[in-house]
Amino acid sequence: MAYDLSKGAPAPQSEAQIFKGYVATVTLHAGRAEIKRKLMGKVTGSRDAVIPLADVIKVQSKEPTRLVNGYVQLATEEDRGQLRIATAEA
């Protein structure tokens, strides 16, 4: 099921969905995304986070290939500049 995560869109009303990656696990609830960093995600200084979906202004993603990992990034108004996969900021 595809969600409209743009600002002002109604929050999804289904049960929580879990997405596991190499550096984090994201649990998508009706109104928030909970990010739990794994060891490799914490090595760069990143911490666990809860992001209200109403605060998300942009979703950036890249499909994985056989050579590189994919990613999904949720950008809020607090994010400055270009988002990076490994960052020292939360």
C-alpha cells in the first residue's frame, strides 16, 4: 500500500508496518515513524528518533540494485542542506 506522506495529507490509518534496513529499522505508525538505529547506524553518532508524519515535507528514496543499497529519507523543516545516509546529526 502506498502512503501519501506529503505535508497536510491525512495520516495512514492502518496498523504499524516495519521496514528493516542495514543501519536502521523503521516502524511506520498512523501518525509517526519510529527509527531505531542498529550498531552501524549509531557508529556515525546518529540516534533513535520519532518523526511525526505531519512534519515531513519531502521523502527522498533510491531503489537498491545489486551493487548499492537503497534508502528512504524523511526530510522535515529542521533538516538543513542535503541529507546524507551517514550523518553525525540526528
